Amino acid sequence: INLVRFEDSVINFGDVPLGKSAKRKFSIINSGRLPVDFQIKFSRLPYGKENCLKIHPSGIISLTPNKSLEISVTFKPDKRMSSFDRTIGAWIGLSFNPLRNIQGRCIAADFSMNRTILQFDSIIIGFDDQQKIVLNNSGDIYSKFKWNTQKLPSVFTLQPKDGFSSPGDSTIFIINFAPEKIGKFSGSAEIDIENYKKIEIQVSGTCKPLQQAIGILNFDTPVRKEVQKELRINNDSNLTEKIETIVTGDYFSTEKHMNIPPNSSISIIIKYLPLKMTSGENFHKGELIVRFRMKKSVEIYELRGQSGVPEMKQRLLREIPAKKKHIEYFEVENWSSSIKSFWPKIELLRTSNEPKFTLTGGGRIDIPAKAKRRHETHFQCFNESIVEFKISFTDSEGEYQYYEVEYKITEGEVQEIISLMSAVRERVKYCLKIENPLKNQIIHLNSIKCNHPNVFFEGIPQEIPQNSFGKIEIEYFPMLAEESNEKIVIFASEVEKFFYELKLKSLPAKPEEIIEVCTSLGTLKKFNIPVKNLSPDPAEFNIKTDLPFFYGEKSVYIDSGKEVLVDIIYEPFSLEKIQKTVRVSSTTAGEFIYPVVGKTTLPKPQGPFILNSEKPLVIEFKNVFENAKIFEYLVDPTISFSTKSVSNLIESKQTANVVVMFKEEESEEGIINQPITGKLVIYCTDPELCHIHWTYYLKGISS
């Protein structure tokens, strides 16, 4: 007898809840060649499980060869069972043929309460006491639970009221007894557990009255400022005493639980933080109740608090420049547990130097409970002085908080930074608007101060009406290229001074118009340039030129506002076009730049020069080139004219005298010879310059 399917070798019922059943089936086959009679049974039945496991069919079975049969096993536990593992097989005669293993277990809920009767000791009214009970889950399933406390008086509270319990867990419940009146109290509650029976508990307790106070503790402090008092409590026993304190009254508090070591003492700190002021004999009242858990006794102390005017929240010291608008923020606190409205009030305490100022603030402030809000005031003072004031915030019940503020008004700051940029000797203007800060008074601008020599003002003095603006024109007429910062101070008799800053930048002067000059090589050309002193003072101008331009003097003096024509000489040293610059500069009146273009032509013929045989002609010839050169002299006709030398080496920019002589022809007596014309040609022997020559026409006459 074998299993039809090998995978059926194990039957596992798993976890079967109590009261439920489970069935498993498998098939067997007669693999032999002969019919067989047998019975399906366990090898041995698990103890205590005789009635829980049923096999069908249960009697003698006859099975012919190659025939199969379905066997079913039913597991229906009647009590909680642990896991089991048994073998099921075929009994053939006295032999057992195992077929498969049967496994499973029965799970069930099993809960218990550690105690079901709770008795509270007699406690004093106003106190409470606690006890614990434990629900143990010793079963196999997860279960929800929920308490039914309809029969439990309200002086008893139980937590938690519902929840979830896991197998093997213990759930702790806290029952609190807090009677509010004297008497005896009792009741019951039951816990409803999922898949389990209800468990009921009985609870009872007694409440007794308080005794009289044994002492008085007096407190005195400004409103909203905490003050503390110390009370010594002794423990004369040999056990640690656990004490619990209760404080009545709106503004008193202390630590709730403390331990006192054996034969020792501790201090109880009682705090008084009043939120309202008291008056006369109207104290804030309360009680301190000290409960001794070990001695099961109580001590009571009367508490009396007197609350005076509030302390100043803060004293603010500020230095504020004159005319600067200043915003001050004050933190206003609502200490109560409901929304409150506060009304601000400003009181002037002290001033100096007759300040002219404005001080304004907002209106009512609404603040939520236990919150803070900012209140802002706007202040502006127009002269150097001291202003001291008090600002308070009062609610509808007369409770208030306040600040004191002292403002020291210093010299004003720069009202505006003005940037002006121009080229040298070009004017730039700016219109400065000045507001009259006084709403109900005219101000007078008397004078203005600025140390820069090239900054000028129009519009001083002037009056500015209230709620209006004045205008001052600022002109910047720079003489020099520069960058500088200058301070402007405008004096006003009513509000002292206004300060402004100038950021000045002047770019180098633009070049003047181009001057063109032309002459022939070897000839000087004089031209002039106009120079005008635009500065307010006489100035010395230095003149700087580059060859071939030059000026005889190094400098020239020009009075303020005057113009002078400066003569410049052009003496070229080549035929090339020359572009140079003439600079005329002064340390105070600036610099003039003149672009000059010089053009040069070939030397022009000169003459005629007249000479006779008795008086030779002397021609002064200058080497205009930049280096020493050899010059040759040619005359024509040679029969009539001659030179003392035929050539000379002449240093650069130096001159040599060329002597030309005339030889008169013999004439008949009484006949006057006609003049003879000729020429002198001077040229340089350098090959690259040989095309340049100077021609002098000659005219020889009879002596």
C-alpha cells in the first residue's frame, strides 16, 4: 500500500482555533499483485487527542491490485493543544506500513487579571491616588479589548480604555481615584476581550476633609516678576518619604513630587508670578497642601501674594543722526490666556537744546493669548539735542508694561550722494532739491560750504515754505582731470545743517582743433595758439613742445579770465609730414592739448642777392637735418662768381657762413657794365638727400 502522490507524505493542519475543525485528504494505491485487507490507523495516537482526530474510512478495507482509495483525516480539537507530529499508515495483519506524518496544534485565547478587587485608602479631598492592575495574555492569539466603565463612578478613571494584546504580553492599567467631595465611593468595570469571556473588577475608595492651615507664607513682588520662597519639610522616619504637593491660587506653583531621605529634610520652592496688580489689602490668595504618602498625613500652608507696579521692561539708549528717520520697535506681550487689546501712550520726560522733532506711534494693538507683537514708533529730530520719553501699553483692566527711551541726536548724516562727471573745462549742473522737514514752519537756508574751488552754487540764501521744497543749482566746472569726494554743508537757522556728499570725476580735456602749418625746408614758420585761464586765480602755464616745434620761453603767466596768444616756431628737419602735440598746462588751471600737423616743401629759391667786387656776399646757411652733413657750394657762372670754399661739414642745427665773391669784367672807359646775374646752389652730399638743394639768386653790379 503506497501513496498515490509522494508530495502527500506530510499533512499539516497548522493552527486550528478551538471549536473549529479541519480536514485533509490523500489517496493510496495497492501496488501489489494480490488483493489485500488492511486498516488505516496511527502508529500510536497522541495522548489526549483520541477524540480529536478521525480517519475515514475507519474499518477493514479490501483493495484489489492497482486500485486506489481516498482517505480523509479530520482534526476537531475540543481544548487547547500544543503542537503534535504523528505517523499514519496501513495495518496489514500485525505489520504497520507508514504512509505519512500528521502535524498540527489547537490555538485558543487565555487571559487572566492579576487582581479583580481594588481598595483605595482614605484620601484627603483635592488629592488623588493610583493603583495598577495587569492583564496577562497567556494564550496563542491576538485579541482586542475594551473597558466598559458605565458602572464606575466618575471619581475613578481607568487608562487605557481599549487596546490590543499579543500572545505572551502583559497590559498594565492605571486606575486613578480623584474625589472632589467627601464620602465613600464604589463601583465596577468589566473588560470585553475579543474571543474570550468578560472579566469584571470591583473598585472602592473613601475621601476625607482637609485640616486647617498651620502657617502663612507672604510674597511681595512687582507684577509679572517671579519671586520664590523656601519651605523646609522634615522626615523624622527611617524610611524615604514620598511627598506630593498641591498649590491652589492663580499665581502660585511648586514642584509636584519629591522624595525626602530618611531622617533628613528638603526645601520646597514656592513660586509666585502674579499677572495682575493688587491694591490695599486685596491679596492674591492660595494654599500649599503637602501630602505625605508614607505617613498618610497632610500639612497645609496659606499663601498670600502682593503685586506692585511693573518693572520697566527695558531702557533703550540710541544715538541718531539729526534729520534721519528712525523706527523703534517695542515688544508688547500678552501674558494672559485670552486675546487682549493694549493702548500705547507716550510721555516726554526730558529734553535739551530745544529739540525740533516728531514722535508718532500706532493705535490699539490686539495680541492673541500668550503671544507677543511688535509696536513701532517713528522718530525724527532736526537738530543736535537729547530727547527722553516713556512709552507704556495699557490694557482695559489697567495692567500695563512700559519702556524708557533716550535718544541722543548727533550731527546729521549725508542726505544724498551726488555724482557729477565732466571733461575738463566743460560745465555740468545738478539741481539739488531740499525738503523743509518742518510741517508748520518756514526754514531759511543761509549759507553753503564746499571746499572745492571748481564747484559753484546758485540759490543761497533762500526761504523754503512748510510742506515744500527748495532748489539749489550745483555747477561743476573742472580745471584738472581728477576724482574726489567733497562735502557740502548747507546752514539753516531753524534746523541747523544739511549734509551732502559730492562724488566728482573729471576726464582729461579733449584736444583742441588741429592746427596745420606749412613751410619750406630750412625756413622757420611762426604761428600762435590761444590759451585762456578759466580758473578764478592767475596761473602759470608751462609749455611743452616736441621737435620740430619749439617755444622760446618755458612758461607764461595769464590772469584769471584772460586769453594770451602763445607763439610757436616750426622748423622742419625733413620733408615728411609731422604730427605732434603742443601741451600747455597749469597745476591749477588745467591742461590744453593742441594737435599740430606740420607740412614741409622743398626749399624755395631766394634772392636775388646783390653783391659787387668790393663787397662779397655772406649767406648764413643752417644744417636743418638731425645729423652733421657735408654741404657743397656751386656757383654759376663761375667766370663771374666764386665761393671762398667749395664745401663744409656742418653740425646738426648749426650754421656756416658761405662767402660769395663777384669778379667784375673790365670795361672801356666811360662805359658802365650791365649787372650780371647768377646763382648759388647748396646741396648735401648724402645720396638720399642729394635731390634737396637750396638756390640763392645772385646779382653782381659794378662797384
